[in-house]
Amino acid sequence: MLALSQSGVEDLDPSFPWCINGEIHLFINLRHVYRVAIKLNLYSSYLQVPLWWCEDLNIPVLDPKRAADRCNGFIEVRLTQPADPRPAFPADIAITREAVANELGDWELAEVLVPGDEVVLLNKIPGYADQADEVVVRGRLIGHRFYDVLEGRWRFRPLYEGVATALDMRRGYWAVVDMADLPEGYDIHPERVVEGRLPEEKFRHVAVATADGRTHGVAKLFRGRRLHVVKSWRARKPLPPGRPSSLAEAAEFNREYIEAKAAEAVEFIKSVAAKYRKPVVVSYSGGKDSLVALDLTARSGVAFLIYFNDTGLEPPETYENLKVVAERYGVEVVTGSAGTRFWEAMERFGPPARDYRWCCKVIKLGPTAEALKSRFPEGYISVVGQRGAESLQRARLPRVSPSRWAAGSIVAAPLQDWTALEVWLYIFLHKLPYNKAYEKGFDRLGCVVCPANELAELELVKRSYPEVYDKMEKALRRQYSEEEIRWGLWRWRGRVPGDMARWVKNYEGKPLPVRIEGGGGALKIHIDGEPNMETLGELLKMMGRVEGTAVHTKKGVVKLERLGRLWLIHGVDRKTALDAAGLLVRSAICGDCDLCVRWCPTGALRRTGPGRSFKVDESKCIGCLMCSAACPAAQYLVYRNEA
């Protein structure tokens, strides 16, 4: 049963972020805070890219040493790690202004805080239940915009210069209180407010100052007109006067720095090509990072072709952008197409989730292997737009690494240490044809109904691409209620994480189409599907000599017994039982990605027809089970299910 937690919100204030401007705040969920703190520490060890702001030109500066003679003064911009700022496009400005106006009840203040003719930066931050960004104007942090999962819209928490500006203008919701300090977590009763304008609606944010003006803070209006102090700090000055500025100006101002970084990346690409002497393939997704990686590869002078993976879930602007890019660079474009595989596979696997991302193998890795393995049997160099600042997982990856999914291939990431701002300034400096979907408010592109999307992004998809969103929602309704879809609970099959769990009580994730019970070598396997018995007999040959549904392995006999949809597996040990379970599940659920066939090192496995029809050549099979390692059904429904 799903229960939405609304009682006690004002006492717990669960929307309060655990991390503000690089500081860790212990609040409510200590385990989550600890996880965030570790994440930030790990990030800071990988990524330390400082940022400054030129006051008189009102633009971001990547290296003040290169521009000291062109700017009268710099200030350092402090961002929360991993500090991956990106420019706000007009759609982002509109979203942020509306959030400010709705939260603080003042459109004039919103237009002052979020100007439309200046460079404004957004920096994604952790700690909120959904998408959230620091908003940087004139080099100052004016606050956080965050998507409220309860209200289903963007909100705004003013901070620092944002609070100072509201107090100075006496605009929005503000209060001056007869207190010498503003202790965080303290409730200020209404009789202590000496002047100000408070909201009528509870839980809205209020800019607060002490009577002497030395301390500023942000509070939320609670029951009884109390102001609950969320955060406080030594008072800062309001935003300084601005001037119109643009990304084109910022790019030109930072030209020397950007070109130096680009030159290093070009040399990197040349060195990788010279060292490995394999064909060069630029993986182009239609996103900003892969666009810059493509342009740098073209500048390197090495021969290359473009690979585009068409998942069937790309925004229309991506296909349009691909045509423009192909014409600009004049090189061959190889396309791996998933067609309708996603929707067909969802009938067998159920909806994908963050902890159940079978879709990546079915609609990305499968088509990629199909398109490139036969063409480059000895492998290739895959130039990708991977950046360390995108995620902790990517921050840990080396700049050059062997491909996990294409034997003999190398992955090269020339942008590994670039920030999103550096990427965008390169694009504007060289006038590259970027994907216009970014202008709708998306900060990343790919499958539009990806389970990794936040609710804010899914809401944007719903407005921008209603056809694919409606199709996904229709498919979700077969298993999820309207309320579960509204809350995006389909994005997890296991336990809902801490950032959402504080809102959702007594919720059990939907079961997978395969459930495993039992210990040791004795397993019970529940399968929501009918195994292809002929294929099962073939696949079991990989483990040893087959007699009916028993396999004589080197370790002993593994027996499979069927009781309706329940299967009993008696293995010699846990590993052999799980291996048999993987083959059983593969005979029942198949995503038609053929990764199993392409990953077979000896060519022993081949598909003989549709409907999970496979044959195993016993004279070639070496029993490595690499096919099960590649199969999304075995991996996500058996091995990871077990983990």
C-alpha cells in the first residue's frame, strides 16, 4: 500500500538539503548524509576545477591569469562539488523566474534575481528529493531552484545575495526580527517580527535579517505564523548592478584557455590513435559532450567515422541534429537501430528501473554490437564524450580503458576532466550545431523516458514529447497505479532510496518477473513466462552432458524440476545452481538483443529463429558462460537479483 507522508512535514522539514554551498548538514537521514559526504569527498579528489567571475564584463572566467589585463576585478565562484556548472538557456530562465515568483510572491523580484539578458549558471546539487540546482547570477549564489515532488512544480530557496537583494528591495517575502542571531532550527514567533511581508501559505520561504542587519538567513513559514530558521550566515551585500552579457562573449573572452584545453585533447586523440592503430569511431549521441568530442577528433586529422545508436526513444531534435552534423563533417555515419525493441522487451521484462536497467543492453549494447562488431572484428577506438563530473562512477573511470562490451576495442575520453561550462563555451566559440532540445530546458539528452530521469525531467518530457510519454504511461498502467506513476515509483524495483523514502511510506517495490528463493545449491525459481524447452535443453549443454532437465557437470549433477511456473534447482553448490537458473531464465525471457551470440568467443551459440530459438555447438562450446554474462535476462533477473 502506498501512503504519502504529509503529516509532520513542518517539524521535519524534509525538503531541506543536506548540502549547501559545499557544506554538509546533518539532518534527518544520517545514512544518506554520510553517503552524500563520501560522494563529495570522492568527487573532490577527482575534480577540482575552480571558477571565477569578471565583475565589469559580467561573465564567467576559467583562468584569471590568462585574462588579468582584460578585466578590472575577479571574484571566485563557490560551487557545490562536483561543481559542473552549465549555462541557463531561456527556458531555464523562465522556469527559474516562475519558481522565484511563485515562492516569494513577487514577479518584479524574480526578474531582478534572474535576469534574461545576462549569463546565468546552474549547478546540479544533491540532497533534494528530485532535481535541484544552484543558481549563479553575476558570480553570486542567489539560491536553489528545486523540484517539489509533493506539489509537482519547481520552487526556490533564496540564499546569500538572493536574500540580501530581497531584504534591500523590501520585495518578496521578508522579515526583520528583534533578535541578535538566527540559530538554525530555531522557531521565531510572530511577535518578534518587527517589520516585513510574510506569505499566507505555509512552508514558503522567507528572507530574514536580524534587527542590526549583521545576520541574514532563510526561514520557512510554519503553523502559527512561526518562522523556522533553515539556514543563517553573516550578512552579505545585495547583487551588484549587472550588464548584458552572452555566452558568445564569455567564449571569446576565455578563448585562450579553451583552445589550450582543446589542443591538449586533440593531442590526446592523436596519441591514442597512434598507439593502438585501430579504426576510430566517434560515438555520437546528439548531446553536447559527444559533439565536442566529435569536433576535436575532426581537428586531430585522424580518419574516423560517426556511430549513432538509435534507441527509438530519442527526442525528434536529435535526429534533426544528426543530419546537420553529418553534413558539416562529411564523414560516414553508421547507425545501430533498436527499432521497437524497447516496447517489445518491456512486455517480457516489465518497465526498466534504476536498479533494473535491462534497457541499456537491449536497445544500446545490442544494436551497437550488431552494427560494429562484424565491421571491426579486431576492435576499434571508441571516442566518447564521457566526463568525470557527470557522476561518481564516471569520475572513477580512466581516460583510456578497454571496452567492456566490444572485445579488442578501446574507449578514449578526451573530455574526462572538462566541465559542462567548458564544453558549452567551446561550442559557442566554434559555433557548433548543438541539439536544440537543450533550449527546452533539458540539461542532458538520451532516451526521453529513461528511468534515471528525475520527476522534473519527466514532466518536461510530458510537455515536450507527449506521444512517447503517453505510450510509456500506458505501458506503466498495466502494473502501476496512477499515484505510483505520478510519484515515479516505477523507477525502482527494490527499496525506494532515502531521498524519496521520506515521502513514501509502507511501499513495496513491484516484483521482478523472476523471483529466487532458497539457500546453498537448492533454489526455487518463480518465472512469469513460459520457457522454450528445446532452447533450455540446448543452453544446458554449456554446463555439461544433458539428460532431460538434468546436467552432468564437472562438479556433479544439477537437476531442474518443474512444478507449474515454479522450478526447483538442485545444484552442487550455489554457483552451479545460479548458472543453471540463468540458462533457465534465458529460455523464458529474451530481449532479442543477441548479445549472447556476439559475445560467444568461439561461435558456439547461434540463433535459429524468433521466439528464443538457439542452438549450441558442443564441439565449440568451452563452457565459459560469457553469453550469460552478456544477457540482460540472466544478469538482471538472476545474478543481480541474487546480489
